[in-house]
Amino acid sequence: DEEHEWSYKQGHLPGYRFPQYHARDVAEKLAELTGATVLLGSATPSLESYRRTEQGRYRLLEMGHRVMDRALSPVQIVDMRQELRMGNTSIFSRDLQEAIEQTLAAKQQVILFLNRRGAHSFVMCRDCGWVQSCEHCDVPMSSHRGLPYLLCHQCNAAVAMPQHCPRCLSPRVKHFGVGTQQVEEFAQHSFPEARILRWDRDTAQGRGAHERLLTRFAGGQADILIGTQMIAKGLDLPLVTLVGVISADTALHLPDFRAGERTFQLLTQVAGRAGRGVLSGRVILQTYSPLHYAIQCASRHHYHDFYRYELAFRREHAYPPFSPLVKLVYSDASPRSAQEQAEQMALRLRVRCAQLGLPGTEVIGPAPSFFGKLRGKYRWQLLVRGAYARYLVREAPPGIGWEVDVDPGTVL
């Protein structure tokens, strides 16, 4: 079920060397060996899987209607740039604020979705621009309500909230960005009579936590549910008639070729939580990129339109499913060593590629990874792209310290 989810891909774990396989591919191989049938289900199939239906590798079975023939909820796009021009700097647009008021007055339930936990995304000096980053991971640290320190979401390191900027000594060190905790605080202030639940990694810790939160909301013990991608899929909540997406742009502009696909899938899935019962629903989607094809197609529930746009983008830039991809990442406590090893590996691959005469195969990079430092180690990466990418990596195998990811879920 939900075959498009990249959680089915075994990822790299620090200190362990596991094969980075995809459970979907393993299931296909097992079915081939045993004569079984594999059923892949999703309302938003991965681009690779849908492409295989066109190639005849998969058989496509479609459900043309919702259960009980219920209509899909209409989606309203709110341009947050226009909200700012009108002087509204609130988390909620005027339309979303009004829709929440109407839904609560009708004794119905609301889901507010933001795929970023915590209270604020980062802390920055307003005078010199310094940002508090994790010394182990070189990524901004986030603040969480009730915690007197900042937290790294990569390695869980913690540091005290700075009172002065260590660079310019200014006391104007402030919080920026929005997380689910801040949405919860703002909702409590805006709707003091509403009963509010928050469902994210911070509140759903421990055995049975997910089930308890779901039971409370499904049982009518809360009016508003605020959460991350945990609430986007698989929930059948008939009293939910309004879904508000706080920011549709959270991952849309990441430097990753799957950013548009993931955004479309997540928005389409969370929009499907509204109007699943006898009551009709509506969705309000707040964005600073209202004309992006992923946003537009999600607002119309048009998977096939999105597929055409995304496939054209992948074809133009030679990304999967048109060109196989292998990602190689080297990690080292020394930044110089990490760079040198990556440069040497790239040279080895290019020389071997020329020796073997592999057409249409290229080595991209090396360059620092998107997360240039994680858990105390500096990271450099390179990509091998083309029909012979896997073969080339086998012919010039990386040594100790390298992560090799065939068909990576992300290039970050």
C-alpha cells in the first residue's frame, strides 16, 4: 500500500553497512521466483511505477470514483504573496481563518497540515545574519516549545538558546520560520474555545502513541488536528470537512529532482482527508508559488496532468526513469580528506568510463553534499548517470567510507 512512499527504501544508517534496497523491487523479485502476484496501491503512484504501466511491465487498474461515489473536495489556492501585500502577516490567510471559524461553528473538524515540526525553524541575528547551526551537522538548529535549548533534527544535539550573537554581540537574536508547535500556539490564541491536538514526532513518541492520538480525534475529543506528514495518508475521519495546508512550499524548491513529485503526492494525499463522510469538504492550500504545476495539478486532483508535466521535466534533464542514477557519498572527520577522496573517486570513474567506452554515461561532481556535515563528519558526493551507471560503479568499486545508493530516493 502507498507504494510511492520512499520509506520503503532501505537507507544508510551511520555505523552500519546495509544494502540500500527498495522493498517494491524485492517484492517483484520474490513474485518472479514464486509465481505470486504483486499489487502496488496508491492514489499518487510513483513516476517510475506509472511509467512501467505505459511500457507494459505493470497492469494498471484504476478506481474512477471514491468509495460511495463521494466527490473529491474542492481545493482553493491562496496566494500568500497577495496576503502580505494586503498587510496580513499571520500564519493563517484571511480565507483560512474564516473557514476555520465556520467549520468550528458547524461542530465539524479541521486538519491543519505543515510538514515541519518544532516551534521555529532557525534562530538568526537580525543585525549580522548569523544563524545558530549544529557543530556536528552544520545545519540550522530548531527551537521547541517548553525546551530551554535548541535542537538539531539530524543528530539530536542540543545547545542553549543564545542571548547574544557570538559574532557581533548583538542581543537581537530572534526566532524565524514556522513549525507545528507555533501553528498550535497561534490556533489556540485565535480559537480559544477549540480543543486542539498536535500529531508529529514530538507528540507521538512511545508505543501506541499514534493510535491514542488518532482515537482521541476520531472519537470527537478534539476539534482541530495539527500535524506533519503523519496525518496526510490513510486516515478515515468522516467529521473532517476542512483541511488547511499552512505552507505548500516547504519542500517544493529543494535542489532535488523529486521535489515536485513529493510535493504533489503529499498535497494530494492530505487533501484527500477532507469530506470522506456524508459531509462535503473543502481544502485551502496556502502557497507562495501558486502557478507551479505541482500546486496547480494537486489543486485539481489531476494526477495524469502532473505525470505529463513531470515526465517532460525528467526527460529534458535526463533524470529517472529515463536515465539510471547512482549516488556516491564519502564521509570523513577531515574536510580536506573528504574532498580529496571524492575527487580521486570521480577521476577513477571518469578514466574507467573512457577505457570501457560507455556511451551516454557521465560522472557529475564531486561537490559537498546538501547536508555538508552530519554527526561530526564532512560529506562529499558525486552522481553517476546513464544507461551504464551501475556497470561503471561495479567496474570501479568505491572503498571503505563510501555510501553507494543505486536509484536514490533523493540527491540531497
